[in-house]
Amino acid sequence: MPRLEAIYVYPIKSLDGLELETAQIDPGGSLARDRQYAMIDSDGEYVNGKRTAAVHRIDADFGPGGAIVTFDDATETARFDLEGERERAQAWLDERFEAEIELVRDDHLGFPDDTTDTGPTVISTGTLDVVTEWFDAIDGPGEMRRRLRPNLVVDAAPFWEDRLYAGPDEYVEFDVGDVTFEGYGPCQRCVVPSRDPDTGSPIEGFRTTFVEKRRETLPSWANDEQFDHYYRVMVNTRTPPESRGERFSAGAEVVIGDVVDR
């Protein structure tokens, strides 16, 4: 039986992750503290890895609760309590980007990458292993995980997570411990996975290689109607209302349930 190996949240959107033993679902359906904060510019646009590789040069080390963060950009290290020192943290970040930075917060939903399928993203250990092998420049599955930035990593075979969705008009119910989620489809990737998570340096031809290998290795259980292109990996989910506020922990069994019409 597959088990949940690890849980990750990313307290400040686009910066480093925090591994948790136990997670709780927010009222909006995302994981508590995941993308709780975001950096935006004067136009209200996210300052993130899709727009600038500069985010990769900031090392963010979060305390267990996610509120204490230490920033390091190789020139200066500074520690902040985001609960009470958000303006100080914002000022430090503002000096690292060309755009003027505002550090905003949302405790209901956060600032998810997918604004429709706002539940935790899921990938297997086997997938991380296989995709790592596609690129000589990537130093192990740990680095690949940092590039892909999943929330839930399940100890399972390669592309096991492709079982967590069905057709475009369906979803798949699955349980992590006592908490039910709904799988909707494979996650579309952006430029971020192609970049070194510490330096922002890109791998030349990353997307082309990824698309070719993903097409070649697409498992028989993956519904190809969900692939308008093959630059997709990991699964997007939603959290039904009855699961919001619930908690689950690493080590929990992951059980696939029914296919349901939307």
C-alpha cells in the first residue's frame, strides 16, 4: 500500500519549502501555511520564478511553524518573525529585486499556483527518481523535488500519481489517512523546473527533453485526453468541503477510491 513519505509547504510563494510531519487543510482547501505569503510588485503581479530567476538566489530557511524565516542571498543573512516583522522582511526582499516588493498574506487560501485546483499537489518517489535520470545536470531526486515543488510525496512506483485522475469531465477520490482529496489532472509546468534551485542557471533544452521523455514513458493508466502537451507532471487536486480543517501526517496510507463525474 502506498504511503505518504513527506509533506512540504512553501510559506512564501516561490521561495524554499518547509517539510512538515503533520499538515492541516485551510478553510479554502489548500494546506495551511502553503503559499501563505507572496511577493507582489506595484502592479499587483507576483514576483516569482516565472518572471525572474533572482528568486533562486535567495535561500529561505523557515522555522518549524513557518513564521520564523532566515533569508540569505550570499551577501547578507537576516532573520525575521513574519507574524510581527513583515514590513522588515519586505524591506529586505525589496532590496533584492528590481521591482518594488510588497509582501502580502492570505490565511484563508494562500496564493496557490493553480487557482482552480487549489488542493495539495502530489507526486511519487518513483517519478522523482525517473525524471531525475533524464537530466545529467540534476544532482539526485532531492534536487528534482526542489525544482518541481510538490506538496505531497508518496512512496510509490514511477508515475503512480497518474492514477489519481481520469477523464476531463471526471475526478478521482483518494484518501490520505482519514482525509479525502479529489484528483483532477496532471500539472502543467513552467520555466521554474528548468532552473537550478540555488542559482537560477537553466538547463539548455530542458523542456524539449522533458516532453520527449514524458511522451515515451507515459504509463498505460494515464488518460491521454488530459495531455494537450507533455510538459506536465505531478497531479493537481481539490479538497472537498468535508475535508477542510482536517489533519493528516506523513506515514499515512494513500488509498485510491472512485472515479466521479464532475
